[in-house]
Amino acid sequence: MGSSGRILARADPNGVRIEILPPISSPPLARRFYAAGSVIALGSILAVLRIAAEWRQVANGRDTVPLLLLAALTAAVVLGSPFALFGLAALLFAEETLEIGSAEIVREIAVFGRESRRPLPRAGGTAVRWTTWPVAPWWTWTFKRLALVSGRERMGVGATLGNSEKRELARLLEDVLD
């Protein structure tokens, strides 16, 4: 079939196999992820320093921020920052494979050595749809999401791809599904 950028497609005896390489395989994209991670880490450090100063004010008997709000902000920074960095790392290393056969489509996502396989029965009318509504995998990093729809079931594809790469994947999937 062919390949371009991070999307590799090839025909095999069972159908078509489409591999979506992780963002780490693209140096410019990896640099953007590293920059985003650095901004999140720096923002977290600055937020912790500011919140620590507010807690010192509370310890000295001066209330500048309501205590409940300060506790909520502290929890948001202390819990949210590691999850944000972990999520960014998961996106950076996520690999996705689509196996399109005559009876079903199987999406496999591998992140940190853990694989998740999801089949989608290929009924008449299986189509490619664009949506702004969340589609699993919910961690897609763009606002326009690409989904395969078969009957009442939807399956998100191309979670780590940007919009231009998703358009390329959509054209490829439409060609394969026809």
C-alpha cells in the first residue's frame, strides 16, 4: 500500500494493516512534547512555591485565600501535575495498529508495554466519521476526533495524530473500507 510520515499501511493476506508510529518517532513532534512537558513541570514548580507561601501565611495567622480554596488548589497542583506529565508521556510513546479484515476491524494500542485490543464488527455501512465528542481512547490530544462507526458502535482511531495526519488516515481508511 504505502507509507507517509507516521502512518504505515500494507496489505497482507487477511486484509490491510495500518500502523501509526508513536510521536517519539518524529523528532519535531517529540521536541514539542518535551517543550509541553517542560512548561507543565515549570508551571507546577511555580504553583507549588506560590501555594507554599500561602500556607505559610495561614500558619502565621493571616488568611489571604479561603482555606477551602487553598486546600483545593493544593490538591489540584499536587495530584494534577504528575497525572498530566504521565499522560503526556503516555501519548509520546503510544503505538496504534489497525487490522482491517473482511469481518472485523481490530485496533490495538500499546502504551508502556501494555496492549489493549478492541474489535469492531465490520457490518454493512462501516464508515469513517469526524466528531468533537469524546471517543475512546479518550486521551486523544486534538479536538477533532476520528472514529470508525459500525451500527451503534464507535471506535476512536488515530489518537496521537494531529489534524492533518488524521485527514490522511481518514482518506486511507475510506479507500480501504470501500
